[in-house]
Amino acid sequence: MAEECRVPLLRDDSGQYVVIPLEFELSCDDAIMRKEGDRLIVEPATAGKTMVSSTRLEEEDSP
């Protein structure tokens, strides 16, 4: 399996998105996304992981 690949960043009326290549496809229906510096991390949502509310993310992003 490839460890990384370049993908285009696409945009529509609801925001920015990427199409996940087949070799990176997750075997789940829900995922958790978080931002660490300039990186976006996407991982399967599991019982042990909790989501951070969007309000909290907006407060952390504010100067």
C-alpha cells in the first residue's frame, strides 16, 4: 500500500474536500478529522475516540 500520494483539493458550495483514493479507503462509515498544525488527520471513529465540538475548534482557531 502507498504511504502517501498527492490529491487535488476540490471545492464546492459547502467547502473544501478531497476524494480518498481506493488504497487509502477506511473500512468504516464514520471518521474523526482533526487539524494538527498544517496537517489534517482522518482516522476511523471508534468507541474509544470522542469528537471535539465545532464550537471548541472555532474558539481554538481564534487569535
